[in-house]
Amino acid sequence: MFIDAHAHLDRSEDKLESALEQINQNRILTMSNSMDLPSYKQNLEIGKRCDLVLPTFGIHPWNAPEYADQLENLEDTVEKTPIIGEIGLDYHSAEYAFQFPAQRKVFEFFLEAAKEQNKIVNLHTRGAEKEVLVLLKEYEIQRAIIHWYSGPLDILDKLVDTGAYFTIGVEVLDSEHIKTIGQVLPAERLLTETDNPGGQMWVKGILGMPSMIEDVIQALAQVRNTTEQVIIQTVEANFVRLIQDDPRLSEINAKFFKKMVNNT
């Protein structure tokens, strides 16, 4: 069983049918993160068409300024989503520093909700790794998925100490830094992702598809000096551990998750 713990199927446009076909054929459990309210509505509709797609709601840091002054309007949607994501901070470009206060306000709103509702969060941390670390501790977040971590290794170690899981994606095929992260990350914190369709577009300028998860697994097996099957089994076991006691996730697809738990 393949696990794609971070994707954006709502952005697949005319490739959506092909993407869903690949997900079904290859049995890829896909967490389809949202960046705003409209994308969550799209992901909910996609989830109705494929029981391997898990739609999640969040406000991406790039969209935070649009929502920073109307957070009360998000409360019902946050309550309904089984997992919160994609949320976080993006301090990579000083050009957008005027957005940083809104990003933090929105991020803290979601962290408070995650703490109160005991929900998994799927996080964007680019350029703000240290601040995310501080906030995860402050809000006592117990279950976090750090998406496409590319920051310093010392902060990586401290995030590992919080109990966070980390997705390794398509950049592991090309980046020595990501390969290093994929190598040193503790096995029990490893997850995989494609960030499709945008991940491969960002790295190589081509539209990403769900089947890229197999290339990610192959690359991880090489950098960790193990087999693809070991990577698949490790990631599946980690995902089961992450979600198995969460009644919201069990209710979404009880039969599927039960099968996963029984296979570990």
C-alpha cells in the first residue's frame, strides 16, 4: 500500500481523471490538502469519487491574508475536517514580509483548534522552521506532519523530538540536502508524498502525477540503503500509528483503516 501524505488533487484540472485512475490502480492512499475554502470544497467532491482520497481543510500561508480577519467564519469547517492542512508559515521570501503577521495569526488559529480538537496537522514550514518549532511546543501539538522539510538539520532534530512525522517527496530525486534528510530521518518518523500536481512542476517544470510516489520510494530506498518494500512497509506502519486511535479517521473509511491496522 502506498501512502501519499501530501497532495493537492483539486489543482489537477484536466488531469484529474488520470490522477484518480493512477490512485485506484496503484492503491495510493492520498491526503488531498486544501489551501483555502474553495479548494476544500473541490477536494470534498473528489473524495466522494474515490475512497482512497482523504480531503483535509486548511488555509495555506500564501492565502492567509485573505482570511486573517474572518477566522470566525472558518470554525465550522475546521470542526468538520478530520485533519487540518495545509497550514503553516512561509518566510522564505523577504519580499512578502508584509504578509507574515497574517500568516502567524491564521497559523495560530489553526494550532489552537488542533490542540482543542486533538487533530493531526499537515504543515508548511519553508523559511520559518524555528518559529514553527516554537509554536508546536507552545500549543502542545502531539501529531504533526511536516511537509517537504528542507530546513536546517539541527532544527530537524528538534522537530523530531516533538514527535513530528516528515514527508519526503519528489525533490529527493535531485537535491543532495533532501537526500541527506531522507537518510538521517528516524525510520519511525518517515512518510512519503508527491505534492502533486505542483511538486514536480516546482522541481522540473512538469505536471506531477500520483504514480510519482513510486519514484520517491525508489529514491528513498537508495539513500537509506534498503529495499523499496521496506520503505513501503515502514511508511504504512508509521501512518497507521499516526491515525489508528483517531475516531474521525476511522469513521471516514473504517474498513480500509482496519485493513491497514491488521496488516501491521
